[in-house]
Amino acid sequence: MAERHSVALFESPLVRVFDVSCRAPRSGRGAEEFGGAAQVVLPRRGVFVVDRGQEQVVIDVSTALILGAGAEYRVSHPCAGGDDCTVLVAEPALLEDAVGDGATRHARLRPRDQLALWLGTRALGDSGRAGPLAAEEAALLLLAAVGGAFAETAANGVRVGPAQRVRVEQVRALLASAPTARWELSAVAHAVHCSPFHLARQFRAVTGESISGYLLRLRLGLALERLAEGERALAALALELGFSHHSHFSARFRAAFGLTPAAARDALSKARLDQMRTIVTAGRA
């Protein structure tokens, strides 16, 4: 695709890591695509929808996606702006050790996994200075974080009807398209033709979290992106992302990631491997 650009961050016999950017406009389902080797797709910015026949799944900054070898799918974009992803292609035995198997599926990332993703991508982008061994370890730490996310998702899985799943994915796409808007449950429910009571229950049953919790994770994902870019006006950033004030933003950020926004900005500017290792280990303790 002309809108998609891929840069190899690191390559070894065990694992290859790519920074993939897409600048597609808002669009419906695109042409059918075919996956080669199994790959783990980790969005850092933006949102897109993967359509596999009867299943449509919203892939946003809080989601990890495995596209199995030979997978057939179509991609659509619910909003303009495209997306940026870190993509890992691992040797089959390594992928099986990390995530169980290479079958196409998705999982919910925990906030610490999202922070590890940014730290790991920064470290791998600077792999020339870090050295091949440190870069390979950063890639394996990313796979470890993803493996934990898929294990948790499988353990917390619940049975929900297909119509309810479609409705929940519609809500996820709606919120991910405008995460900083001042959403109200009644408006969200009206948009998907459902009562607020039933929607709240169905969303939690499918995702394992509340609608407000999901929106918070989207906003915190945006915060990570801005901090990685070196944002220093934290009070203005808090209001821009939809938080009531700076202290509210800082408290939610620290509860999710285990450090303040300023400390996260400092960590992302250095992209130290030992910090990433600590975050991944603590996140699965």
C-alpha cells in the first residue's frame, strides 16, 4: 500500500522488529491482504479495524494483534490520521514460547505493557548504540509482555453472542476515533442503538473493563505518545486529553504506569533497557 511505510529497527535470526506507519485516510474495507510469516502487531498511535470474514476487531493503542501465517484479512480506518505500529516477526519456536501459538487473535494490553512498548521501540530504534545483544533482549522483553497479555485475555474470556460483540467493537471504534471528546454514556448507547444499561453490561462482558476505563486507557496511550515526543506543558496536556486538571491526570497516569508523567518523559528520552526490564517484570508480578 502506498500509504504504508516500514522501517526495520532490528533484525536477528531469532526476531525482526519493524516500525510501520500508515497514513491512510478514513476509509471502508480495503483490498484483501495476505500475511506471510506470523507477526505481532502493537499499535502505538491511531486505530484501525481488521476484518476477517464474520469478525471485525478494532485495533487501538490498548490492543495487541497476532496475524497468523497466511492470514487473510481486510483493513479499514474509522478515522483519518492513520496509525503507527511496532511489528515483531519471531522465529516460530520463539513465538510459540512467548504467546502459545501463532494463530490470529487479539488481546488487551495492560498500561505497563503500553509503556514497555514505547520504551522497547525507542531502545530498538537506537540499537546501533545499544549493541545487538541488548537490542535482541529488548525485543524478547516486548514478546514477554505480549505473551502475558494474551495469557490474561484467554483466562478472562467469557461467552457473549456475536451481535453483542459487534456492538462492542462499534463502541470501541467510536471512542478510539475521538478519545479526547467529552463522551456521555447515553450518547454512546444511542450511537449503537442500545440502552445504556445493556451496553455497559455487554461492554464489560466482552472487554473485561468499563467503558470509562477503556476511554481512560486510550487517553493515557495518547499521553505516552506526547511524552515520547518530549511534551513539557503537562497542565495543558492534561486538559487537552480530557482530564479535569493536572493533578487528576498525574494521579491516573501514575496509577496506571507506576511513575509520574515527568518521569515517564525522562525514561522515554533515554529508552534504557533496564527500565523496560523492570516495568515488564513488575507488570507481571
